[in-house]
Amino acid sequence: FVGIIDRLRLTEGNQVDALVTYLSGRQSETDRWPDDTEWQQGWLGRDQYKGPRQPRLRYIFEALELGKRSARNEDIDIKSMLTIEHIMPQAWQTSWPLVGIEHLDPFDPERLVREAARQSAVNKLGNLTLLTSALNSTVSNGPFAVKMPAVRSHSSLALNRELAAYDVWNEDSVAARGVDLFKQAREIWLAPDREDG
């Protein structure tokens, strides 16, 4: 992006259009703008919750929240200091145990596969949301039956209202919500203009 600054300064006309055109034409792996298929793979497949990414994740979720609002919603600015929260906690083993594996040996392949799938879902975008610090600290590692009613009662965000559609929260729920969030993201952040299709 540093290399683009001089180019944009010399641009006559709309600099945003010039930026889109420039990024759309890049082919190098280091500065190429991914298409929707590549973006969706990264959106759904990568762990997104990491320390240095918190401000970026907050920005993404705030943009998704604003994108989910319609003309029927109140026009409310997000002034609260919101934090990224895991719906299924990182320490899921205590309050969100896997059902149906209790009888299996700790090293049974089926148990190991199911535990790995659960662990893999924890840091995906579909399992993350925005909450106030106060709400986050009261529901943080609680079970679904306690956490979701508290979130529904205290959160005004469209992101969190939509969670009421889920009766259970597991790896499938995380994946489904990740797809729904990606659909919203595609409406906010458009794909590059590529001549090659």
C-alpha cells in the first residue's frame, strides 16, 4: 500500500476508482486482490482470533453490524467499547462438552477427530461476535443455556439478535454463521474488477 500512495497522489479524478483499478490489475501473490472464492476460503477456513488482529476484527464486526441494519432499524452509533467474544468459549471442554463421546477412550480415533473439529471451530469468524466488556465477563465461559439468554437480553446488536435462530451451538452452527457473515461481507467489500472473469 505504501507504493500506491504516490500513484494515487498523481491521479486526476476519483482516487477510490483509481485504487480499485490498480488493485484489480495486480497479479503477484504478494499484492493480488483475492476473488470471492479465495476470500471465502480464508474467511471460513482460517483461525481469525489472534492477539494482534483484535482491532481489525472489531472493525470487521462493526462493519457487518452496520451492514445488517435496515431502514426499519434505529440509527444508532456504536459508542460502547465492544470486545470480540467467542460464542463457544476457548475453554469449551468445561461448559460445552461434546455429546456422545463420554464413553470413548481418550485416545479413540473418533473422539480425537471430534475434539479436533470442535477445537478448530473455536477461533473461526462464525464463532465470534461483539459484546460489551461487562457482558463478556459475566457470560464468558458459561454454557450455551446460560450464555445465549444473557446475550439476547442485553445486546442490542443485529449480529447478536440473529443468534436467537440457533437452538444449539456447535461446529455446524459456527460454519453456518460463518457463511451468513461472509454473504454480508460480500455486500460491503466488493470483489476486484477482473477482465479475466
